[in-house]
Amino acid sequence: MWKEVPEGLEDWLAKGDRPVYIGFGSIPVPNQAKFYQALQGLLAHHRVVLGAGWSVFHELPSHPNLFVTKYIDHDWLMPRCCAVVIHGGIGTIAAALRSGTPMIVVSVLADQPVNGTMIEKKRLGYHIPFKKLSSVRLLQAVRYVQDPLIVENCRAVAARIKAEDGVGRAVELIEAYFQNA
């Protein structure tokens, strides 16, 4: 887990509205031109923290609404955001659920489209396949996930997760399985 807060981020966060976090982690952005176009549209209306992760950005715009870092501690940052835009891997989905922050899953491959569809059906966020990403769709998605019902659903899920003794329950299930085997 990356625990160091990037230099200047706390000050940047304090100087404006809650940002949108964008991070694809270990999934490099598959089409940078498409991503840049969507990012430019979002920056016109929202502040953005971009976690570059494994992506190498060659033409990233310089913008006062943009803070770029290689890596970030999701548990620290996500609760400070109004929405998170992620690739939809199950680990990042879990971090977003724990944070209580609405998510936009921009799926690329593997289990991500299924996870994105599930998040949308559960009214915890929105799903956009990367192939269909555009500035208009991303802006619409950010507006959509600010719906009070979605925000409240996300907060309720986070509260249930925080109240759960996941390790204790896993031990109970494993012990019960082996007692009945």
C-alpha cells in the first residue's frame, strides 16, 4: 500500500472543491488520445487528481485543475473525492466501496466490464466501457453519480463494510467447512 502523500497534494485539495480521482493502476491507458480528450472535457468543470500508475503519459495537459501523481493511497484519497474513475479491477472496486465514494468504472478487459455492470445495477456508480469513453459521457457519468440516492447507497455500503468483521467471518466459514468435510 502506498502511504506517502505526494508533495503539495494536501494544499491543492484544500484550495477548491472535492476533486474527481482518476486512476487505472496496473492497467495502462489503452488509447491516450481518447483519454486526453475525455480528461480535457472533465477539467473544464472539475478538479482532477490523476494517479498515473503504470500508464506513461506523453502529452498530459498542464491545467490548474489537474494534480498528477504516479501512485496514491486509495484509502487516504478516495474519501476526499466527489467521485472516482477507475478501471474496475476488484481491488480498486473494494477501495472505492470502503471509501463510500461513488465510482465510474471505465472498463478495459477481463472482469472489469462485469464489475462495472454490477456497480451500476447496485446504484453505486456508473459503467463506461473504455471503447465508448468521451468527454460528454464522462461528464454525464460524474453528474449521474452525484445523485443523492447513489451517494447515500455508497455511504451505506461503506458503513456496512466498516462494521463487518471480515477476517472473523472468513475464519468461521473455513472452520465450518472443515468440520463438515
